[in-house]
Amino acid sequence: MHIQLLYMDDCPSWKRELQNLKTALQLEAISADVDLLKIRDDLEAARFKFLGSPSFRVNGRELWPEERETYALSCRIYLSPQGAKGWHSVEMLREKLREVELMQYGQGK
């Protein structure tokens, strides 16, 4: 499994998101490479189809996809059981990682 965390420097949430991702991976006993991809400007945002910071792609697939026509540097907000947040809860990440594992390996681990 290959994971990319797309982010921008001005986003205050991406470090918390990375911490939650590492916790989720550990709890799910998933060994994965996590690459950080810093988006520097609107041109890179368009090139990478950046949905906002932070965003995740696993094996090239966006975990929380959105339909867009334009892309720009921005922070991203997610709905969680605790309300709107700039990051996913560990449990939200664990659920998505389990979905990816099931798709990738059929029955999971």
C-alpha cells in the first residue's frame, strides 16, 4: 500500500492528520509507505488535482473524493462525529484503510 498525504504549508491541520494516520496504520497493523507531497502554488494544485490540505491518496486513489472543475491552494474541512474538523479522526482513517485493504486483497489481511 502506498499512501500520499497532500498538503500545503499554511494549513494548520496536516501535521495532526499525519499523526492520526500513523496511529491508524499502527492500530490496523498495516505497513505502508507514506509520502508527503507539498503543494506550493495553484499551478501545482491544478496539476495534482489537489482537493485541499490535507488530502490522502492510497495507491493513487483519493480517499475522500470530490467533484471539482478548478483546483487551488486551500485548507480542507471534513465532517466527523465531533463536527467539522480540519483532519480525520483515527477511527475515520481506520475505516477507510480497512476498505482499501478489502478492495486490494479481497478478504483483507
